[in-house]
Amino acid sequence: MFRVIKDYYPKYIKGIIADIICVAVQIYIQMIYITGESKRILEHGVYKSDMDFVMSSGARMLIFTGIMGVIIIFQSYFSGRVTAGVIRDIRNDCFRKITSLSPEDYAKFGASTLHTRTIVDPENIQTMSINLLRSSMMVPVLIIGISIIMLKTNLIMAITFLAIFALAIASFVFFSKKAQPSFLKLQNKIDRITLLISEKVTGVRPVRAFNNQKYEEDRLAQANEEARNEAIIANKHINFLAPVSMVIMNWAVVVVYLLGSNQLKHGMIQISDLLLYFTYVGYFIAALAVVPLWVNLIPKLTVSCARIFELLDYDGSDNDMHCGREAMECGDIEFRNVTFGFNTETPAIKNVSFTARAGKTTALIGTTGSGKSTILNLLTGLYSMQEGEIIIGGKDLNSIDREEMDKKIAYATQVVQIYQDSVFNNVSMYNKSYTEEQVQLGCDLAQFTEVLQDKNEGLDFMLTRGGSNLSGGQRQRLSLARALAKDAEIYLFDDSLSALDAKTEQRVLKAITEHLKDKLVIMVAQKIASIQDADNIVVMKEGVVAGQGTHEELLESCEEYIEIYRTQFYQEVSE
């Protein structure tokens, strides 16, 4: 919590100062002026039966009460602006951190917890902030100020009251510490629920296709029940706070009233001072009512802040690659004995070596799971290799500036992410430097223009979230258009022709060949027909290079390639 205040609140110091001024004015009116006027009404108005003094003093109190109401409105405005700004900054930082994570780092956290840490956890900080800047900021000042006044007014009653107050605070601390571990478990349970709901929404078709609705409902119900039980355990400790504190403080009021009555009986205190003392006790109890709220909030807040800063402070495995120092110089790409695995026991690729020449097309082919897409992910810096080197233009990949590298690589992804926006924005990916001609060229080369022929809006045609108003092949053509619209030096195509019909595929391949004849192209494919004209074909089998060469060379020397060819063309190949 203190780190949130240190890191995010100084930016809004003007709003905080304005808020503090509003609080100071409220405290002055409430503690000094109104209570003072109340005492003067008793001493000069009631005792002397001076109704003019009572009316004039009451009118002044009414005016100052109205002023305090206006001050509260201004305080709400300032506290709201500061809180909204802080939460915006926290969520922006979390989002930027998430976008900088590599797939390895992303998998370590999980999508559900990243969603919760960005959306739900800041809400606890928001509750803290709005309470801190409004009513809670007054509490310590009121408690300290009232304690001083009470000690000056009547030492015996003040010591008795403050001793009982210390007992209430001790109970707050005890129950808060008991509740904190349970709230950590509860947040993890919420992560689990978020994950399950996300699975249900994105996988609704497979669930229905396999008639697994009841199974999925039971999984979610079980997760909800576990979260419910943990919430009961967490709140069981907190729920004791309000009744325990009120019982303790009400007994304190009873004791003070008894002591005060006894002192009044023996002439040790005036009635006006005693009534004023009782007024301060009432203010004290009202201020103390905010404390259970904070004790309830602090365990949640501590957990949420820890989860947020765990994300923000995470030093990913991909960090060096994001912070490269050298500019990228395009040239040949060379993989030298590269090994990578999602776990240390089973590498996804092992000792992979090949060279992709500038101005040439290099193809990767192999069965599913042979490591083709992993090679592209290593090249783009999404994964970090465990052994070996990747050399681009004579420089080690780890020494190249990531931002500079991203500018020179165009990537047609295997899984197409489509946003609820126009075709232009989906192709340009919101890059303001893209022109309409550039986007149109990408659509033409990818044969996506055919999709827009019947659409009057053209490039302004609105796509739905996930591209549900496009077919699978049309979504793939949109991914190709993104890559081909970019003026890059290196073009990567990750099995991005698999959903196209044969006629469209040939037109796209022809367009790629002609338009990218001077570029370095790496294509991942499942079909030999898609890559048989490549300058160099690398055959992958179970994470290792089974052979490489031209189509004709591989048909003579590579058993794995020959088997793929036989399977796809249904004919024998002479050996």
C-alpha cells in the first residue's frame, strides 16, 4: 500500500493538497467552531435566557454547516479525480507489462490471473484511495485532536476512555492478521473462476459439440463453491470487528457517562464542559466507525498490492532481448545449434542449424509438433533459446534492439487475432503511418480484396470481434494482408495458407513470389505444394532437422520428406 502511495500519488500532488485543505476546513468547522458555539450557547444563551444570542449563534452555525457541505462536494471532486488517475496509471502499467511478456512468461502467470491483477485487484486500491482521501483522512486528525482536547478537559475520563480505545485497536490488529492469508487464497480462487469462465466463453462450440455442458457447469459450480467457502473463512474473522469494537466503545461511553455524572454531582465539572465532553466522545466514536472498514480492507489491499507489484516487478526471461543495444542490419539469418524447450526435460527443438538467405525463400515443413512454429517464435524474440545462437546480418539476436527488429519483420501468424473494427485498422494494426494505398496493396496481394467486392464500405467494412463475420480462409487472408502491407525486410509466414483453397493459394503464392523477390522469406507449411518452389526446404522431425535442400534434392535424400510427399500425393517415389 505504501509503495502505491509513493509511486503513483506524487503525480497528483495538487489534487491531494486541495483535498487536504478541504479536510482541514471541515475539521476546523466541526471540531472548533461548531462545538465552541454549542458551549457558548449553553453558557451565554441558555443559562442567561438570552434567546437573541441563541438565534444569532444558531444562524452562524447553520451558515458554517452549509459551507462545510460545499467543502465536502469539492473534496469529493478532488478525491475522485486523484483516485481515477491513480487507478488509470496502475492499469496502464499492468497492461504495458503484460504486452512486454514473452509467451513463456505469459504462461507462468496465466491469462486468468493477469486479467484479475489488471482489473479486479486495482478495484481494491480504488476503494482504499477513495476512502483515504475522503472520510478516512479525517480520522487520525480527529482522533489525535479530540484526544488532546479530552486530556485537557478531564484527565481521569480521558485516560479511562483512551485505555478502552487501545483495547479496541488491539482487537482490530488481531482479526486483520488472522484474515489476510484467507484473502490471498480467495484471490487465487477468483483467478480460477475467471479462467473457467473464459474457457466456457471461448470454447462454447466444442462444449456443445461434445455435449459437455453438465461437466463444465459442475466444474464452475465446484470452483464457485470453493471461492464461497474461502470467502466465508476470510470474512468470518473480519465480521467480528464491527460488533466487538462497538461493544467495547459503547462500554467506554457508559464508563465516561458514569464518571462524568459523578464528577458533576461533586462539583468537579460544569454542565457545559460535560456536555461538550460528551460531544467529543460522540465525534470520537463516529471517527472510530471508519476503522473496521479499514481493517476489513487492509488484508484485501495488502494481497492486491502484492499481486500487482509481483507482475510489475517481474523480470522476464525475455528481458535482455527487449533491451538490446544494437541496430538491426538485415542479411542472412543463421541458426547455430539452437535448442529450446518449454521444460528442461523435453526440448521442443534440439541442435537446429540452417541458414535463410537474403533475397531467397526458406521453407519449414514437418508433422504437427515438430518445432516449425517454435523456430519462428525464437526468431521474433517471443521465446528465449536455451542453447545455441541466432545470427541476423552478422549480429547475435540477443544484442539487437527489439523495437528496431520489430520494424523490419512482418509476420503472418498462425492464429489470427481480429479486432472489432474496420478492415483498414485491422490490417494496419492502428499504425498511423499506413496509407490507404499501402493497406489496399496488402489486401490485393493476399486476395482479401475479393472479400470486400460486395461490401460498399470497402476498407471501412466493420469486422466483428474474433472475425466471426469471416470464414476461416478469409481470416487467414486478412493475416496475410497484415504482413504484406508492411514494408519490411524479413517476412515470416506461419502456416498461413492452410485454410485457403488450392486456386486462391496459388494466386497468393504467385503474388508473394513476385512482390517479395528481393526479401528474405521464411514459410512454415504443412503442404509440400505450398513450398516446393522454395530455394531451401528444412524438414523438421520431432524437433530436429531431418534434412534440407531443394524439393528435388529432398525427394532423393530425405526419408521424412519422401513420406510426406507420398502421403499428400498418393504415389510412390523412386528411391
